[in-house]
Amino acid sequence: MTISGGIILFSCIWFMALLISLQVGHHTQQDDGNVVPGTPASAPANASFKRRLWIVTFVSILLWLGIAAVILWGGITIRDLDFFNRLGPAGG
């Protein structure tokens, strides 16, 4: 894996983890019963984005380390994931 490939892999993992984390633990102002005038009831009650970004970064680093280790190790190839033998017989 090249440096640019590692950066792209980390970016993809980070953005997917961010989009998933935005849906987890979402409490609206309506759920808390305290809707601020001028905002929709579905607005987040306490977003705490800074904390969420740190958690997403930590989880992404762990996932990236695992995926990068498997890629660099080379013990799992695309042929190992070919469950329906669509690539044909190994070796040609």
C-alpha cells in the first residue's frame, strides 16, 4: 500500500464512521422537551460535535490499522474472497 493509498483508505473510513456516528445517540430538542424558539423541534439538543469527532477519529485509526495490516500482510487475497469461483481456477 502506498502512502496516498493509505491516506485515501483512512479518509474513506473516517467519513463513513462520521456519517454513521451522526445517527447514533441523536437526541432532539423535542425529545428533551425544550424547543428553542426559532429552531425546528428536530434540531439536536446537545450536538457535542468536538467529542464526536474525536471518537470517530479514534475508531477510524483502529479500523485503519486492522485493514492496513491485512493489506500489507497479504495473507488474504481476492481469491480467498471469491466464494462463487467467478475468477476461475487459481494459476491461470
